[in-house]
Amino acid sequence: MDMPKIESRVFDALVVGAGFSGLYQLHCLRDKLGLSALVLEAGAGVGGTWYWNRYPGARCDSESHGYCYTFSKELFDGWEWSERYPGQPEILRYLNYVADRLDLKRDIRFDSRVKGARYDEGANFWRIVTNDGAEISARYLITAVGCLSTANIPDFPGLADFKGQWVHTGQWPHKGVDFSGKRVGFIGTGSTGIQAIPVIAETAAHLTVFQRTANYSVPARNAPLTPEFRHYVSENHAAIRRATRSTQNGQPFGIEDRSAFDVPPERRLELYEAAWNKGGLQFRATFRDLLANKAANDTAADFIKSKIRQIVKDPATADKLADIDHPYAAKRPPIDTDYFETYNRANVSLVDVRVAPIEAITRSGLQTRDGREYALDIIVFATGFDAMTGPLLRMNIAGRDGLTLAEAWRAGPRNYLGLQVAGFPNLFMITGPGSPSVLTNMPVAIEQHVEWITGCIAHMRERGIARIEARPESMDRWVKTVNEAADATLLPMARHSWYLGANVPGKPRVFMPYAGGMVRYRSICDDLVRKGYEGFALSR
Ligand code: N01
């Protein structure tokens, strides 16, 4: 058997991950700062989340004109989106277009997963080892691993003995899955499930959806972009960039500056109806207090629940779908194409696994606690991710004195700004826990972090600074800030959400993303740079 080729190489910077963040980070370090940089990527191609998540119906919930890089007008002008919301294959083509235009692939090592990373204090280098034995040293280690890239596969007894096929949506086979004529079991009704269920229902012989938590969803109203809209986009790069950088959620649309109670109930319903017909995440922007005031939120929640009951014909199924236990948008709000309509199909049925949880996977299907057995040929797990911390912890990162990130984060991901952790000098996290990331339009959060990190490294090199590291007291302050920002919203009321780590057994329950908004976050980051990297320890 051939032994894997062992490499030992030294770089200024090592970036882990070749998705949206890793690609831009490589471009900034190599082409703007002139550093030697390498990207390690576990997949065989670029794309990150869009490389792995190839499930039927995979599509971005942000609108295409805002879901792209805006740092370069040439890149922006050289690409034209075809639909209101880009599908997975189109986003993957887009990221390949970017990688090719910027000539990035020559500095990406594909099929390389980080097995371990250790800070060598004497040499002030990070020593990184990959699954195939390559050893890389780098002054700066930058994680661009995404927030939702470690699949969460529940530990159901019996899965190994299932004689059918099973798949997780985040590890979808490249050759696809043929559902035609098959009895399919589908577990999970988050954003992913809500996208995939209607598409799989079209070909499956029968689709049984196992729902643990009922979920809101608003129609996406996806459609091909009109020539007029394409023209608007091509003429308005600067305005779109300005808009995405001026809104708290990084979207090209703002949140209406009115309370749900500023208008009479009939007018409120009209506004919800208009937002429902327009479709998309903008529904949440109808009133400014939907995520801050439970009574305001109830008006939106009641509207969506009444829509579910209108759409779904079988009252018992409608009851299960509308029995939602959390405020609207306190979990990431999905948008859909014919999700609730799908339950009117004769080949689709819904099982409430909150009432009777899944007990085991059997050789021929799935068994619930009430003793019922479901015969299945294929099981799809749309059961989400070990979000935000999972991809970081699985790299086995050890900082000063061998302190592992897992030890440092035993009680939750303590960090400063979602960028750095005390004890881990020159380690930067792009969209780490503690940053706005998943509560915003990701490319906007990514551009901000990449540009901040690039500016920081440039600052260090200009001044001969060898190390930067978060101060422990800055982390304490930031953890408090993150908690306060979350507590000012209804987000913590969704007690089972992955924002809190509640979807992974044993994971510390800490609200992870910063909910104070992108504009405030950007100004905090810029401000502390002006104050000489306040809160960080810099040393020569
Ligand atoms: O994962 P989820 P997802 N038994 O964790 C259920 C992003 N995204 O992949 O709610 C039974 O939201 C679980 O039930 P419960 C987006 O940020 C973006 O759907 O924990 N059920 C839930 O229903 C999103 O939020 C796009 O009770 C179990 C589901 O599985 C994030 O990815 C598109 C279970 C998991 O939902 C994750 O979404 C799609 C068990 N043991 C996704 N364990 C874009 O537009 C879990 N579940 C870019």
C-alpha cells in the first residue's frame, strides 16, 4: 500500500477551510499582505457548507444579490445570479468562479483534514498535522471552518444494523440518493428539513416525517430573477454593499421602524399578509419588536399558525404542525417552497416524536416509544449540527502549556469577540461563537471578520509584534456582553435551539452567537482597533 506523502512546510499563515471565509482570507493574506499562506480543506473542492450540503432542495435563505462577496466590484460585476434565492449548485459554481478568478486553488490543499494543532511557544509557531500526515508550521492559524459543519447524528440504538440506506443532509452523497419508489423516513424539521421534505415527497413512494419540534415557516416565493432586477443589481453594487453593511442582520433590507402595536389589528394583519405574499426572511422585518416583545411576537406567531391551519387539510396533522412551543424566529426561521402544502399529499404522513420519541432504528426501519414500527428503505437525518463549537473542537487545538480548546471551553465557548481565546496566541476564528455570524447574512459577517483579521496581522507585521492574544478579563466582559445581548431578545426562550447548544447531548448550554447586531458589533471591533487593540495582549 502507498504511504501518504509526508510534507513538512512553513507558512506565514494557515487557514482551515475553503468556503466563503477561507477563500476570502487566503486572497487577503496572499494578495493584499503578500504573505505565504496555505488553506487546508477537508473536501475535494472549494465551497464549505455548499460543498457538503447537497440535499434535494438545498438553497440559500438569503436573497442572491446579498449572498455574495461585495469587497470587489469586478467580482460582483462578473457574476449574475439566476434566481431570487440561489440553489446549492449555483452557489458552488459561484464559489468556484471566485476561486478561479482570484487564482486561489493553487494554494489550497484539498482532502486534508486537520487532525491536531499545537502552539509551540518557544518558536511562536502553530504546528498543524493533517489526517494524511502532513506537518505544517505557521505563525498565524485562522479557522474558517463555518458554524454549521459538524453533522449531528443522534445516537439511536440499532443504526449500524439498519439494512436500508441512511444519510445526513450535511454529508450528502455526491451521486445523489434515488428516492423513487422508496419508503423514506425523514427526521428533523429545521430549515434543512423544511427545504428537503417537499422535494423528496415528489419521488418517494411514501415519506414519513418524524417531527420533534413543530416549526414556523414562511413561503420563500422563489422565482427566476427578472431582467429588470438583474439590471438593478448590476448597476447597484455600491448601494447593495452599503445596505448590507448598514443593517443589523447584514441583509439588504432593513427592519421596519414600527412596533406591532403602532398599528390597529386589522392593519397589522394586512401587513403580515403582504409580507407572507412577498415571502422570505423579510417577514421577520415587518415590525421592529418581533424579537424583543413577546406580545408583539405572538401576533406574528398567531398569523403563521393560522396560515398552517388554512393550508393543511387534515385537522390532526395541522394541529401537530401548528403546535409550536417557541416564539417566532427565536429559532432560526425557515422559509420554504410548499412545505405545509406537502402534508396534503397522499404519500406523506407526519409522526409526532415529542409524544412518542424515537426509541431505536431497527433492521427494517424505525421504532417509537409507543411500540409502533415504521418500515423504511431510506432514513434521512436532517438533524442539524454540533453548531459553532463542534468544528473548532474536533481539530484538537492545544494552546500555551498544552491547554486544549476543549478544556478552555468546558463550561462554554469563552472568548473575546468570537475572534480570539486567551492562551491561544495568533489563533483567529472567523465567525467564531460570540460573534454575530449565524444571526446575520453570513457573507457580510465573514467579510467583516476577514478584513479585521487581515488588518490586525498587517498591524502586527508593521510594528514587529509577534503575538496577539485575548486577555482573560476581556473574555469575561465579552461573555457578559453576549449574554446581555441575548437576554434583550426572545432568542433564549427557544430552550431547545442549537443557538444554545441544546441539540447536542452533554453540550454546555450557553447562548453562542452575539445578538447585538452587525452594525454595533462592527463598531465595537473598529473602536478597539482605534484604541490600540484594546482588550488584547500584544507582545514583541
Ligand atoms: O438543523 P436544526 P438544520 N430526534 O438543528 C431534529 C442553517 N441552514 O440542518 O427542534 C428527533 O435547525 C430537531 O428537533 P428539535 C440554518 O442556520 C441554512 O435544519 O431539536 N428529532 C430539528 O427539528 C439552520 O438553522 C440554510 O426538537 C431530532 C432538526 O432535527 C441551520 O443550518 C438552509 C433529533 C434539526 O434542526 C441548521 O438547520 C438550511 C432527535 N434525536 C439550514 N435531533 C440556508 O438558507 C435533532 N432533531 C443558508
